[in-house]
Amino acid sequence: MKAVDSPDFRVGVVGAGAMGQGIAQVSLTGGMPVVLFDAQEGGAAAGAEKVFGRLDRMVEKGRLAEADVGPTKARLAVAESLEAFADCDVVIEAVFEDLEVKRSLFQQLEAIVRPDCLIATNTSSLPIASIARVCERRDRIAGMHFFNPVPVMKLVEIISGPETNAEAAAILSALGKRMGRVPVEVKDSPGFLVNLGGRAFTTEGLRIQQEGVAAPAQIDAVCRDCGHFRMGPFELMDLTGIDVNYPVSQIVCAEFQHDPRLRTTPHHKLLYEAGRFGRKTAAGHYRYDGSGNMVDPPSPDHEPDAAPAAQMVVAEVNEALVALLSEAGVSILAADDGTAPIVAAPLGEDSTTFAARTDADHRRLVCIDTTADTSKRITVMTAPGADPASRDAVAAALVGTGRKVTAIQDSPGFIAQRIRAMIANLGCEIAQMGLAAPKDIDLALQLGLNYPLGPLEIAEDLGVKETLSIMQHLQAITGDDRYRPSLWLRRRALLGLPIHTAG
Ligand SMILES: NC(=O)c1ccc[n+]([C@@H]2O[C@H](COP(=O)([O-])OP(=O)(O)OC[C@H]3O[C@@H](n4cnc5c(N)ncnc54)[C@H](O)[C@@H]3O)[C@@H](O)[C@H]2O)c1
């Protein structure tokens, strides 16, 4: 087999649609000759024209030297038939997402390509094993899962089926690097890495909504301002399209034998059934105008209807909480005077559980989430039967520091705590299943989903013991195994080990 860095390492691309064009483009800019084929007459030539147009735009933007554009384009050959792949070192398939179409294509390719040619599929959901099953030489078949748009999205998942040999995966990783991508090696598993790891963010947002804790606009604002996510789960679902993310949720959950960790909610399905797919249909979780701008998005900010409280009782000492109160100019009472608001910063407990455990008066208890960034927005939470005047007196004091306040109903883990802990827990489970190396799980979710931190890094950020505690409280309070802690998390928390510790 030719070395991946040799100038004439030849890449074949089957399917000249959105993904095939992108794969061809990054192969060309990686300096490799490319053969492009499409079953539709004129499809490959049309795809090549689109690639050429994008290369020209790269020159305009200074991303490709003018002198290089001609030779780069000249490396692309449009093929009339699959026979043109006979001399390729690797063939990457990016045709319709249909198992039978892919299987038949792989069988045809096997009869044409050299014995040392690797064949990769860009499937987003089909098991590599199902495609390889019909092939003679399954050791050279793997997944090479790019993200859309390919030239922009740096990540490529290199997926090994049960029979893919390690050398093939290593060659495809090197090829990914030559294409300017960041390869991450993953085992064949439903949703691979990104589409599995990404389930926690959206489904936990939906679950919080289902429990009546908060509305989508509140959950989104907390995720952005406190969790540093570029978008909240509801905005994200509306952008990617509920026609895409609802079926993916269903498939991944079913493939994992209906693991409750991966369950979505009936409301998600309802939007799907109603054809409210998000931006593309002008309605989803939010409403949009013709240009895709949100129409009258509800405010996530709480407007307190009380004067700021000058005195408060701190139910359980917490450094971050005390610092916040001091910034707000609040004096902390040494003992409960029976009238001042009582504040607390529970970890994984809802206000009800906290009040019951500490004997704090639940009517005056206002819980504050201090686990994520509180510099822009603060989440306050109260138990059923709480006195709105106490909550608003606390909220007013916090608003007085220049921060926004989001007021929510009782929830184990507020919003940011539980969403972040769920992402961390699922990342830990992926590590426990050995689907990818711990560092690669972080890398893949940051690059593939724009997460501010990878799932295991989120566990470190929250604290490994604290993440376990949040999960344990969530499980105990809700009685739902959706929240059962991953063994990976539990063992590292109990032993006081860093979350990335292998083994
Ligand atoms: N679009 C995405 O966001 C995305 C992301 C990751 C992976 N994928 C996967 O990549 C693959 C391609 O997706 P796409 O969005 O580029 O689709 P697309 O519909 O834009 O393009 C598919 C192309 O394949 C051609 N084709 C179909 N059957 C063929 C065959 N037997 N031989 C040769 N060409 C054939 C079609 O004519 C079409 O041009 C799918 O498996 C998809 O699941 C898509």
C-alpha cells in the first residue's frame, strides 16, 4: 500500500452530493488526486463545478494561493463509471443513506478496486458491520464520518467495524489529517460518537421542559449564559430540524435497547408529527419569520416585584453563594430571624428535598445555582408553596448586581447543573463502553457539536465527586434510571481520580 503522504495517493469519491463534494474538496486541498463519480448522469460534473467554485472563493478569501488553484482543480477527474476507481488507494462512499444501495455499491467496488484499496463509508447512521457484511474482505472496510459542511467542520470519525483491521483505521486517520481534518477513532456503535454523545443536551432540555421546571427560552438562556453553549437545546433543535433530530433520537435510543438515558419526550414527537420542524417550517419550539429570525421570543428574564432584600439567611455555607451575596451588598444573618429570605446552593437536590433535609422554611427558601458561570445570569429556584415575595426580594438583590435572573420551578439540579451532569455522565458511559479514548470523546464533541468543553472536561469542571452527587440525587429524587451514574464516573469519584483515568 502506498504511503498516505505520497503525492499520488489517489482518493475515489462515490456520490457527488453535498458530502461527496466536500470530501473531494478537502482531498484536493490536501494535495491528492481525486476521482469523483455519481450515478446520476452529469451529477459528477455538476459536483466538480461546485467544488471548483468553492476553490475560487478560497482564492478570493486568501485561503488558497492563486498559483495553486489551477493545479488543485487539475487533480480532480470526473469518472463516467466505477471502473475509474481501479487505481485508487482509498474509495470513500457518500451516496444515499440506504443500506441496500450502499451494500450493492460496496460489492461492485470490491470487484473493481485493488486488493490493498481501502473502502470507507460516510454513513451517518448505518452500522459499518451491516455494510461490510456483504463484502469479501471486511478487514479493509471502515467508516469515515465527515460533518456538514465538510470544509468547515474539522472533525472526522474513523469508525472500525468488528472486522476492520487496525492498520486500515490508522491509514484512514492519517488520510483524515492530510485532508486537514481532526480524526477521532471510534468503534462501530449506534450514533458513533457525536450522534450518541449529543443526545444528553437536547433530551435533558426537553425533560426539564416536560417537568414544568422552565420554558425553552429560559433553558436556552441558562445554557448560553451559564453553561457557555453557543446555543441552547431548543434553538439547536429548531436549527438542525426536528425532522432530523427526532428520528435520530428514536434510532439511537432504540439501538441502545431503549436505555432511559437516551429517551426523548412526547413533546418532541408531537412537534415532529405536527410538522413543526423548526426554522425550515417557520415554527418549532419557537416561531420564525421568512428570513429565519425568531418572532417574539419570550423573555427568559425574571422581573422581580419586590425591593431587594438587605438581609438573608444562608442555610448551608457555600463560598460562591457568600461571595455573590457580598457583591449584592446583602448582610448575612447569624441566625434565622423568621422573616428574612433563606438562601442555599444545593447540589443535585431540589428545593423541596433541601428544605426537608435541613428544616429550612420552604416558604422563604430560595435556591441559587452557583455551579456554572454566574457572571451574566443567575438561576433561582423555589419549592411549591414558596412565598413569591421572598424569591423576588432575593432576585432583586441579584438583579442589582447587573445580572439577569431566571426564576424556575423546583428541579433536582436546576437547569445548568443537570444538563451539564447529564452530558458528563453520558460521556463517561461512552468511555466505559470503550467506544473511544477519553480525550477523543472530549475532542469529538467540542469539534462536532461546538461544546465549550468535552463531556469529561465538564465532569472535571463541575468536580468529579460533585457530578456523581448530582446524578445520585437526580436518580433518587426522580426515581428514574435515566439518571443512574455511569460506573466510569462512580469509580473515579469514589477513588478521587481524575475523570480521564484509563482502565
Ligand atoms: N448531509 C449531511 O449533513 C451528512 C452528514 C454526515 C453524513 N452524511 C451521509 O453522507 C451520505 C451522503 O449524503 P449527502 O447529504 O451528500 O446526500 P446527497 O443526496 O446530497 O448526495 C448523494 C449523492 O449520491 C448519488 N448516488 C446515489 N446512489 C448512488 C450510487 N449507487 N452510486 C453513485 N452515486 C449515487 C446521488 O445521485 C447524489 O448525488 C449519506 O450516507 C448521509 O447519511 C450526510
